[in-house]
Amino acid sequence: MKFILQSGNWAAQWPLIDQAVPLADEMGFWGFLMPDHYMWGEDRGGDSTLETWTALSYLAGKTKRLMLGTLVTPIPFRHPGMLAKEVSTLDLISGGRTILGVGAGWSQTEFEGYSTWDEPKVRVDKTVEGLGFILRLWGKEAKVDHQGRHYSAKGAVLQPKPVQKPHPPLLFGGGGKRMLNLAGRLGDIIVIPPWYEGGFEEGKKVVVKSARRHHREDKLSFADLWFGFREKYDRQKILVRVEAAKKGGCEYFIVGFPGQTYMESMEDFAKNVIPLV
């Protein structure tokens, strides 16, 4: 099992992130993920945030092994061509250590402030179209022409291509049925969100069924997600959860820690949980 550290992207957390991520690189963690949001609202921690891809680029220069990515990026939030270029650049400067988290977006306030808010069906439509365009830009085509319902491009050149082939891993974190089907068709690492109404096993069935239709069952890996920053760190409780995730077929375990004891909890996890698994 591979362990992925997560944190928020609030500006107040930056000194902690700047200290913790290089240490995680030495402690045996496989990756580090940040959410990709500009505005959370006061009930979710406030709107003073970091631009995630800029922060990850900085962290790439302070780490050597950690995979770096998002949990997750709302694909309709930006033009997919710009996002493709940002991710490709980070993959190059990090030596092939980038993950693109894929979601359709949920924050109406954020979209109204910085992008365009649409109903759920349109956001998923944009995600499907935008992700397809991104994958073409990352592929072998020298120039890409795209004329879709939501996006268009004429003679788009993306050079250099990402270091990772065929492309950086796609981590899916959406909980709707269409997003789970898209995860089965295109995803590499799949998180079944805790709020998915059918639970992990039912969500996994939807993803696997979609993957089989596209002959890519062997391309999928699943990840369990532990929102550890919401409660006091409890090693034994986490060990039980990690073992359950492993038995459930998860190859990744994504974990966060409470802000007041983040460093101590991370160090204990690295010393007493990772080696046991």
C-alpha cells in the first residue's frame, strides 16, 4: 500500500505545509495532495487560500520523490488547455511527479467569482469534454484542433509534453454516477468519496463495470480517504482503517492530520503505521 499525505490550501497553513512536505518526502510517503479551490466560505475555513498549482510547483523544488497533485481539480473551473499546460510544466520541472485530480466542481460561490457556474449536468459535460481535450494535448499530436460544445481551440501546441507516459496519473474523486463511469473509462487512481450514497463497495462496482466495458480493468487502483484533520489523531483507529482498506482492495491510503498536532501525528504515522503495512 502507498500512503498519500494531504493538507488544505489555506494561506494560514503554508508555514506548516512548507515544513511538513519535505519531511514527508523522507518519511516514506508516496505522494502529497492539496485541494484546488480559491474560495471555501467561512463555514469551511475561509477564503484566504493559496493557488494550488503554484504552491505545488514550489514544493517540487523542495522534494525529490513525492508525487504532487490535487484532491481534486474542478475541470470546468479553468480552460482545459491552460490546465493541461500547467500540469505538463509541473510534470517537467518535477521530473515526472505530477497527479491531476479530476472533479466536476461543487462551489457555486467560487465559480461565480472566478469562472462560470452551471447546473450539474453541464459541469460534468464540461469535465468530459475538457478532459478529452487535455489528453489530446498531452498525446502525440503536434497541433490540436478542437471544436466542442463548450471549448474550442485552433492549432493548439503543447510542448514539451508531460514526462510521464502516456500521461500523468488521473485521480478521480467525484461521487456522481457519471463521474464514476468516467473514472472507470479514464481514471488511474479512484477515490470513492465518503458521501457517495451507495458506499465504497457500490461505488467501486460502478467504476469496475465501466472499466470492463473499456477493457481497462487492470489500469485501475483504488484509494481510501481518511479525513484525519477532523478529529484527534488515534493510531490504533487509523491502523484498523488502513487494514480494512487493504482488504477492500485499496492500493493507496490518503491521510490528513489535525492542524494542532499535524507534525507529531505525521511523524507517528510514518514511524508506526507505514512500516506495519
